[in-house]
Amino acid sequence: MAALLEMTRQQVLEQFRLQPNDTGSVEVQVSLLTWRITHLTEHFKAHKHDYHSRVGLQRLVNSRRRLLNYIKREDSARYAKLLVALDLRH
């Protein structure tokens, strides 16, 4: 997760896309959501009472969970590879 924090959005896209112009695959979507979640988590370390943004964080986490459930159901090998690459547990 610390590696994602240091990356830019474009670097995350380049690392996880399957084709040169890929922005919609499940891997890219989950990686970008994880990147945003990581940045919001850092934000909450300094701003503990930012409840409005916390609701947005919950939406991002739920969206990522749904995408992970989808890829797990469709292709378990891609799912396992994605979890290892993003250092997630599901």
C-alpha cells in the first residue's frame, strides 16, 4: 500500500492496464479505487472529524468490493494476481 501512495494516477494506470489504451478493465478500476482509498486514508490521519469525506470513502470501498467480487466470480486467477499486486486481503 505504501508503494501506491507514492505513485501518481498515471503511473497506476500504466502498471495495471492490459492494453495500451485500457482504462476500463477491472484491474485498472480496482487499482485506481485502491489508490484513491489510500490517499483518503492518509487524509483522515490528519482530519479525524471529516465525516463528509468518510462517506465518500465508504462508497469507494464498497465499489471496490463489488468489483473484486465480480472478478473473483469470473476469473479466480486474475483475482489472485490482483490481490497480490495491490497487497489486499479480501
